[in-house]
Amino acid sequence: MNKAIKAWLDANVWDGEDRSNSVDWAKFSPNDLQELVEECMADIGPKWVSVDDAMPDCEYEHTEWDHCGGLCNFDGDVSQSVEITDGHSWARGHYKDDGTWTIYDSAHDFLIVDPDKITHWMPMIKLPG
């Protein structure tokens, strides 16, 4: 993780110049440092969010067809695809504005999560480039 943070700082704060070992961090206000860390961590990768703290935003319109072309019984808004876990296994799916989850089918045991036991979710990772 330290290498990822250093690479992000080099690319986004110091324009590629390696000044990370000679920075006077005392010159940054606590708010500036917090914003810098939040931007860095947001770019480096997503974080797990407890379902007790927040649910994914349902900002995408869902049609009457699911991803496989079958008829879907839900007609409303859904979140973007997210990673989900019950604390033991993980899967991918999306959250619906009716308070339920759609979990994408998988042939792998470790990608099976009971939608009633989801404890955390996180955004999908950003693709490179």
C-alpha cells in the first residue's frame, strides 16, 4: 500500500517529481491533509462500507429485463454493480430501491452470498487507463 500511496502522490501532487521524502507535512492544514488522503484512497481503491452505515445509491433506471435477457419482476431504480459480502464469501450484484439485492449468478462457491446476510458492500474497482 505504501508504494501505491507514494505513486499516487508522485503523480497527483508533485507532478512526477519524487519529493515524498522531503515534504514538510507541518505546512499542510488538517483539512488539506484529510482531503489529500481521501482523494488518494479514492483513487487507489474502493473500501468496504457497512450496510449499517450506508447503502449504494440507486441512481440507474432498471428495465423489465435482467442482464441475461430474462423477465425481471422489479421495475424501479438500482445501484451500479457493487461487490458484496456476508463476511465469509463475496459476490457481485446491485442494490434495488425497494431495499433488496440482486446477486449475479456464479458457478463458484466462494461467489455465493445470501442476500439476507449481506454485511458490507463496495464499489467496483476502477479499470486502468
